[in-house]
Amino acid sequence: MAGIEERVREVLGRIPARVAVVAAAKTRTPDEIRKALAGGIRAVGENYVQEAEVAQNALGRSAAEWHLIGALQRNKAKDAVRLFDLIQTVDSVRLAEKLDAEGRKIGRVVSILIEVNSGREPQKAGVLPEDVEAFAREIAGFSSIEVRGLMTLGPALCAPGALRLFFAETKRRFDELTRLELPNARMTILSMGMSDSYREAIDEGASMVRLGTALFGPRREDG
Ligand SMILES: *Cc1c(COP(=O)(O)O)cnc(C)c1O
């Protein structure tokens, strides 16, 4: 089996240059992340504040652009603002308010994506597609956050072809939100698509994909 660095080069070679690739690094060691960076990865996605801290202690804060792609608890907002260049999972006004406050304290504008629950799954994180505009308007007065775009996962256990529908709807919401020109929005990022679905996501307008197994190989828990 090819090494991580080789696999990363191969995958990056197949993805159009206009699409940013985030290496989804959950359960990966700093050494594995280092190999992905050597292969040409520039952004690393972490699901937990704690894992980002471990990786950054080993590799350095400036080794990559760091994204939070997992759920964020409000009591970790302060750490998140320090550790991440982009927080992809904002889905509540209270969280946005907290990030805004933490950003203001340290004189920084916090870049965020609004997470969309495009599959309308009851237990899943994210704002419902039909609520995205109202949500964005509600947080538009927070001047220490900047809404850079939208992120979605799409329903789990959904075949890549079937995911297109959810990606397409998220793209539609992205375009609508862009046209609103809200004061704290600079909409350039549409983050959707993972290892099994990134081709479909790119077809449907993704400007950023989040890849784990395609770059690193199967996770240890997966066998
Ligand atoms: C794990 C993860 C990914 C990548 O998943 P793969 O199927 O391994 O590519 C992408 N996005 C999020 C939010 C994740 O947690």
C-alpha cells in the first residue's frame, strides 16, 4: 500500500486547483499529519480542541492552516479561537455570540462557516437549510466573526450519488446567502464532500473538501 505522502500527492493531483483540500485528521498521529503536509496538504481539520493542541504542540501552530470540523462546546470557544483559523461548525446563535466575544477580547475576527443540516436529520448538528438565511441575519451584527461560507456533511449512510441532492441544496443556500451581502459575511467557502463523496460534491459546487481515509488510509478503529 502506498504511503501517506504518495497517496496525498495522487489525490491532490486529481482535484482541481480551485478546490481546497482539508486533511481530516481525527485519530491520526502528528507524524501522519506531517507526512500529509509533506505531500502538499496545507489545511488540517481536527474534530476536537484537544487533538488540535496535541498536533500543534508537535508540528507547530504555523505548520498548517487549522480548521475545526467537529462540534464545539461553548466552554471551549476561547481555546478554539486561539487554535483554529476556521471554525466550520457554527450552528447556534449562542455559540456565534461566544466566538464573537472571544474574538473581540483578543482583537481578532474569527472566521466561521455555518454548518447546514442538509439531510434534515433530527439528531444531527447544523442549521436546517430553510433556516440558514434567518440564522445568518441573526448573527450579522457580530462584527468579530466573519461568515466565510457554509459546511455540510449530508446524511450518513447515503450513497454518493444520492448525496448530490443535499450538496445541490446547500449550494443553492450558499448562493442566496452570498447575494444578501450581509455586513459580516465574505462568502467564498463551500465545504462539502468527504472521501467517498468529494467528486459529487465538487460537481455540485464545493470549493473545499474534507478528506480523511482517502489521504491517510482506513482508520484504526475501522480495522
Ligand atoms: C472524518 C471527517 C471527514 C472525513 O471523512 P473520510 O470519510 O475519512 O474522508 C470529513 N468531515 C468531518 C466533519 C469528519 O469528521
